[in-house]
Amino acid sequence: MPANLACVVDAVRARTPLVHCLMATVSMGIVADGLLAAGARPMMTETQAEAPTMDALADALLINLGTLSTDAMAGIPPTVDSARAAGRPWVLDPTAVGVAPVRTQLARELGTRSPVVVRGNASEVVALAGAGAGGRGADARHGVREALAAARWLARRNGCVVSISGDVDLVTNGNRVVGVHSGHPLLARVTGTGCLLGGLVAACCAVAPPFEAALAASAWLGAAGERAAATASGPGSFKTALIDALDTLTAADIAAVRCEEE
């Protein structure tokens, strides 16, 4: 498995995949900067008039439902249809689903449209599976392992990989479960790091099978968080150091992250 993670990282940096992101405006900056630092390229067009057409240029698609706008609501379904028709991998990040009625309904409908990976925190995964009301906005109320049954169910029903982020990230295809042991608490104190993880998952899906892609993305961001925390004096300097670490970490560094079968 470590060798596979290194291969995924090397492939992202060699191929520089273009990731089309329809996502939260509050997180666009960190996702764009993080993708560039990792070696990928971001594109962010969300309108119905342009997004489905522009998606033809992309290597992978990220749909993130944070701060859902009217333009995004109209643009997301046809853009997903465009990616599916072309066989491009797409990733669903059901940000803050549960209580919010519009995004929750949209997320559940999108989940049936063949995302290769669903990436969320524990409460988002529980809510997407219809097993709970979700968290407080983007904050999780559930522990990662509390969401594992819901994640397995979603993965089996939709034929996808589900990645649950938390103190230990869990990745499952409905049968196999692998825990990724990396990260730092400061990741939760900077807006958009979960969205950035979704972007990294999409970039990795452009060059690798979904399960390996989700593992590599979690290990990459977690290792970057650990390296950034070693020099940061607080959340602000951590954010800058995180972007730097995404660039400076080697494939061997990321392959050294502990990944264990559950």
C-alpha cells in the first residue's frame, strides 16, 4: 500500500490534472492554492451556462455543496451529467448536509449519479445515508467510527468509495476499510481544509483508482498538516505552512503515513 500512495503522488505531479471545482466560495482560495501546490490545476466555473461545457477541459470534477448558490444549484446537475457522459471521475463533498433541506435533497440525488468517491465528515456521511440529522453546519457531531456503518451502506448502494475525515480518516468501498493515521488539530481551525481534501481526492482520482486515490489524498493532507504544525505559531501561519507542505512533501514522505486495515 505505501508504494501505491507514492505512485499516486508522483502521478499527480507528473500529469498535473485539471480539477473542475463547483464549490463553496469561502473555500475557493485555499482549494485553488492547495491544488496548485500539490501539482494539480484548479478550474472554478459553476454557472449552468458555462460549467457543463467547461467541464470537457477537466480531468476530474469536484462537487462541493458548501455555501450553495442559486447558480451552483442550476449548474451542478448538468455538469455532473457532462462528466459522467465523458467517463470523467467526479467526487461528491456533501458539505453541511442534514438540516439544510435544499442541499440535503440535492446531495442524496447526486449520490445516485455515480460519484467515484463521497468525501465528508462523520455527520455528513450519516446524514447522506439518512441515518441522522447531520452536524452543526460543517462541524461534525459524530465520531468517525460512528459513521462507518452508514459509509459502508452508501458505498455498497452507490458503488463508490466513501472517505470519512476525522481524527483518523476511514476509507471504505463497502467491504474493505482502511484507516489513515495522520493529521493535526490545527486542520480543523482553518476554513476550507475539508474542501481542500475533496479537491485532492479529485486530483488523485484523475490518475488512480478511487480507493487508492482517497487514501493518498488523506495521507497527503494529513502529512502536510503535521509538517505545517511543526513550524506554525497559530492558525494563520499554519495555513501558509500547509500550502508550502503540500508542495515540499515527497512521495516517500506520504507513503510513510500509517495506513491500516480496520
